[in-house]
Amino acid sequence: MYDMEFFDLAQLADEKRKELHGKKTYFNINRHINPTNVCKDVCKFCAYSASRKNPNQYTMSHDEIMNIVKDIDSRGIKEVHIVSAHNPNTGLEWYLEIFKRIKTEYPHLHVKALTAAEVHFLSEEYNKSYDEILDLMVENGVDSMPGGGAEIFDEKVRDFICKGKVTSAQWLEIHKKWHQRGKKSNVTMLFGHIESRENRIDHMMRIRDLQDETGGFNCFIPLVYQTENNYLNIKKDITANEILRTMAISRLVLDNVPNLKAYWVTSTVNLALIAQEFGANDLDGTIEKESINSAAGAASANGVVLEDFVQLIKNSGFIAVERDSIYNEIKVW
């Protein structure tokens, strides 16, 4: 498929998109909160974590987080997305208590939190099984899991870019266990660094296999690697052509995962809009504030204004549909 004529590939992906979703493009009104950048791991691709005696470390207090939640709730935002670094200083209870506080005070908010990498970190740090950590997440109000930490499943690549982090088998095991609890999650793929096309296809096929087994993945999110301020030192950005090919192939290979997200944070808004013609049916959301990818050069620090977001979708010839976190339709704009 990578060797196909560009627009023939696009047409196949577009046909699959229309079969699944017509001209609808989904988004949600969400807010990312990244509570700490202190991390025990040193992933070469990461520009966010404040390890190696970084003077710009921060860890938010629960009151700081709750002030943000109060603000977003007052403006009708429906999802809070909490992902951060692997901070060995905060304690397991620090994570669980904030989830519980949010859910107790704002039970209508959807809490999407903790990547499989964070689950693995907490499991190791506090000598608990994955099952114990996942059960604690459910008990304390986590509704769904984001797809971060998957990176590329090939272990040779993984050893180079994020050695010591959750392995591919462990990542898949954690999501399988989450799905077995009747919960949904997303799955990502970080591409455009040192991985090969074969690595990407291998990554997709492992997702496809688990999805056949559990049906628990809501969405596949190909994340474009950001080149600035990290230790991989990739000199040349991946081309837009290669990004769009990978999007289209993702839609065709992962026909059992219902949604394909063009995550505008890493691809830029303009390219995400074009990706709607290459199989993507979801553009994530307004986000409001984002710290992880913007630290590596993405233009995402302050999100996108809702009205602008809707108009961009409509002006590109698609139907803007606001969704909740698990893809129930809320409003056609």
C-alpha cells in the first residue's frame, strides 16, 4: 500500500471512511491537564519531562488542578484528559485522590487518564499488579484510558527511543485487561523518527489482533513525531505525503477500529483537515492547553477556539459533529 499511487490510496481510504462515517468529522470539547513533568524515565523522543536536573520542574497541587476543572466545567467542557510524567515523588494516592475529587465534585465530567506507561510505572513503583492499579482507577473515577505510551511496538526501536519504559507486550496486556473490565481506550503510534514503514505496519497489525479479541479500542491515533528539544536529533521532518499515506493505510488496515484520529496537535490543523480526505474522521478537540507536544515544537500550547474549529471542518466540506469521549454524538454543528 505504501507503494500505491498517492490518490488511489487516498480514494480507497476515503471510501472506507464514508462507509463507516459518511461525511461526519468528530471532535469533542476537552481540556488537557498535565499535572507534573518530573519523570524517572528518559525517553529520547521526549521534550516534556524534566529529568537530568532540569531547573523547570513542576508538580501541580490538587487545588491547582481543581481550579482548572472548576473553570472548564463552568464553560461546558465535558472531558478532562489527565496525562503526565512518571513522577516517583508524588505517590499513588496523589493520582487516585485527584481522580476521586474530580468525579465527586463533577460527576458529569468524563475523566480520561493514565496511559499504559503510567499504569506500568505505578505498578512497579508501588509493587502492585496491573489488575490492582486498574481496579483502583475504576474505583476512583477514571472512565477511559488514553492511548499514549504505545510509541512503536517493535522492541529494537523501542529499546533505542524509550528503553526502560513499558514494553509493547506489557502495553497491550494493560489495555486488554482494561477492556475486560468493560472499559474503552484509545491507541497511538508515534511515527516519523527512526522507525521503518514495516515497523508501522507491524504496530497496526498487533492493534488489529487485540481489537479482534476485545473490541475495546475506540480510536487509533497516529502521532507525528516532533523534532525539537529532544535527544533523538532527527534533522528532517517527515513529509506531509508520508503522513497522509500512513493515515490512509491506517484506515484500511485497522478497519476493525471504528475511528481514526488526525491529531491536529502533532500534524498541524491544516494537515489534519486534509487527512479527512485520507480516512480520518476525528480531529480530537479544542484541547485549550497542551504541554507535552508543544514542548517539542507543536503549535498546540493554547488549543483552538471552538467556533474556529467548527468552521474549519465545515469549510473543508465535512459535517462537524461534537461527540462525547466514547463517541456518542452530542450535537451536529
